[in-house]
Amino acid sequence: MKKLGIGLGVLAFGFIFVACGGDQKKTDNYGNEVNEETTVKETSTNADFPLAEQGKELFEGVGTCATCHKPDTKVVGPSLLDIAQAYKENKASIASFLNEESKPIVDPTQYTVMKANFAITKNMKPEERQALEQYIMSQAK
């Protein structure tokens, strides 16, 4: 009887541990579930992307990009990971696209949705568009 009581106590402790956050799902600042195994790691300290931190601030702020684009999930627009990989594979410039100097290569069907944002990105300084590009490209694996 004593062993049964100990066993039930251990079992109850296990249930309490699991119920009290042992398996809580994490979310980002926008309420999206974050899977730590697939979350894109930012490499803004990487010497290849010295403007990435500035780009991140623009992306999340005045650029309003974060409304439609998430790091590794398609929302309205493609994920940053998909964008970075496509532009890397095609050796293309995101900054040129943001200035409407080149055609979309990731998801051309969303081009009309993105056109509204060109009013914002075309008014940015060239180095700001470059910072956005570096932030996005820093998301590539």
C-alpha cells in the first residue's frame, strides 16, 4: 500500500510538472508560434551584413514589412527565409525590387499587394533599402 501511495505521488508530480509549463509553446512578438528547431537565427553580427540591425528596425518599424512577412512562416507575403533563399539563388537584389527597378522573383502573384508598399520603400534612402536587404539576406541558412 505504501508503494502504491509513493507511485501515485510521483505520477501526480509528473502531471503537475507537465501542466505547469513543461511543454509551453513559445510565441514571437506577433503571437505566432515559434518552433525553436526551425526558427531562423539572426546573424546581424555577421560581418557580411553590417547593416542588418538597422534593417531589422526599418523592417519592424517605418517599413511596415513585419505586417505581411514573418521570419519562417508565409502570412500575406512570403517568409523572410523564402525571400532570402530565392534572392540568394538568383543572385538578385532585394533593394532593387524595393525601388521597383526589378521584377518579383519569390511570389509574383503577390506583386499587386506589395505595390502599395513601394510608396514607403521608394522614399527610403538607398542605404536604408540596402539595410533592409541585408536584414532579409541575413535570414538565409
